[in-house]
Amino acid sequence: MSERSARAEIPPGTLTLLILRTLARSGEQHGFEIANAIEKLSEAVLRVEEGSLYPALQRMLVQGWVTARWGHTAAGRRARYYQLTAAGKKELAAELSQFERVTTAIARVLAPA
């Protein structure tokens, strides 16, 4: 199986959940670290593209779910670091609850008769 066929599309509506959970798990990270963490934790099944990641992070900043500050990576490159806020933790809990509800319902529909 090729690398391309081993990857899967991130289900619609779950990118925010994945980013919030990654920040809750790992603390403050810059965008590239967030994308890498999601890819690593999914065992390379999920890949977050820059064209999706940064607009999602910007929406989360506007919503107040994350804060951001400029800093430098270990390699000395300038990067924007994101951190979960109290409102982000609350949103994460709500999104996890909704996700679990939906996946449970899907599992019931897909279960053998």
C-alpha cells in the first residue's frame, strides 16, 4: 500500500477537535508541531495540511479557544506558539462529547444485525 493510500481524509468537522486535543495533551506548540503530533498520534493516517491548519487556528483565536505568541523554535526560526485557554478547554469537552455521541450512533448503525 502506498503512503498516499495509507492516509485518510480528516473527517469534516473534526479538525478543531484534533487541534484542541493536541494542545490539551502537549501544551503550547507552534503549528508545525501540532500537525506533526496529529500525524504521529494517528500513526500517519491523518495529515493536516497548512491550508487547513492555519485558518482553523485563526478561527480558534477569534473564538478565544487559544492564545498565540511569537517565539523561536529550537532551530532559531520564528514561529507562532498556540496555547489552549479555559474557553478552549470547555469547547474541547463539548466537542468530545458530541463526537462520542455521533461515533456511538454510527457504530450502532454499522453493527451486524
